[in-house]
Amino acid sequence: MPTLQGVEKIAELREKQRNQFWPTVLPQKDIWRSNRKRPGFRTVPRTFPLILRLMDHAADEKVSGAYLDLWTQAYDEFIVRVQSEDDRAFYSGYGHTRTWRDRISRLEKLGFIMSAPYANRLYGFILILNPHKVLAWLHTHQHGLIDATLYTTLQSRAIETGIVDLKTGWDHPRDRTPVLPDEDVEKPELEEESVAEGLPPLAPTTPPVAPPPPPLPPPKVKWKLPKK
């Protein structure tokens, strides 16, 4: 079992991977907030049974087994590194890896997860998004895909447990445009030095023009008197 220091290093690594693979994802907005106070445990929302039933109905397949396995494998950053598809298929209750890949593909198309390849694997890293917000997004944009009775029950259960993630207006990260960092603009060396010292930047100056040289005096002519 990793130590607390090891867990913190893993968390830092997962955050870097999330920023690299999914730059449009905002952790405070898109990820279910959890904690790791008790090692070996993964917290789940009280609405989790309804979440699993709703995603099975939307996918028209039993995808909840793969989703539940991913949830239990994720750290607080909700990123899973898939090291063995055979293991993931076994833990999910599927007899073949191709079945697992099909269920993961369906979950990604519905918007519950986002994936990134690694080496020769199509699913190298998987990010789990907040399931409440995904279901609310599907209910708003995909009419008829979400079972109305189950969703109403989910809304009622969310009110009972104080969950506020079912509000509409959430936009899916895959529909966002990545924000590119500002390009560095080269500055003159003198200006960089003055800014570093806390001084106002120096205004550009032009070298002074030297005055024209004075005119040369006329040459002196020696006159010789004629001899008598």
C-alpha cells in the first residue's frame, strides 16, 4: 500500500496527465470531489445505484460493470491508467477484452468518460467526469435517451441528500475550445533589466547627431616681389 507521500506524488502526476490529455477539463467543475481519509476505500454518491441504472438504459447495454470498476480504480483525480485490459475486463464481469472495449466506447460516446491512448493501447488513460452533470447534460441535449421515471427519481434523491450537481447549464469538456497560452513577446534587454529591478522601462532613444565640422580656412598664398 503506498504511503501518504507516495499518494501525493501519484496525485501530482495524475493532475499533470489530466492537464496534458484533457486541457478543457476544469477539476472544480467537471470532477466528482472525493477524499482519501481511509486508504482502500472510494467514496460514492448516495445516488450511485440510480446513476448505474440510468447509464445502462442510455447505452442500451450493461455498461455499469465497466464504470463501477473504473470508479474503484481511480484516485481522487479520477484518472485510471489502464495497464491490463484483461484485468479490467475480468473485474468488470466480462469474458472478453473486446466486450470491455465496447462498453468503454459506449461510455465515452455518452460523455461519462474521456480517454487518451498510451503506447499501442487505444485506452491508456481514462478520465471519469461527474456523473450527475453528465446525466443532466444528456437529459437536456439528448431527448428520450434518459429514462424519464428514473431521472425524476434521481432528482428527488439528489434533493434529499443535498446534491446540487444536477443543475442544467453545464457544458461538456469535449465541446470546449482549449485556451492557448499567450505567446512570449521578445523585449529589448535594457527593458527586461529595468523591469526586473522595479524601474520603469526605458524609453527608446536615438543617438545624437554630431554637428558638421567647421569649414577649412582658405590656403595662404606667399607673394614674391620681382627682382630689380
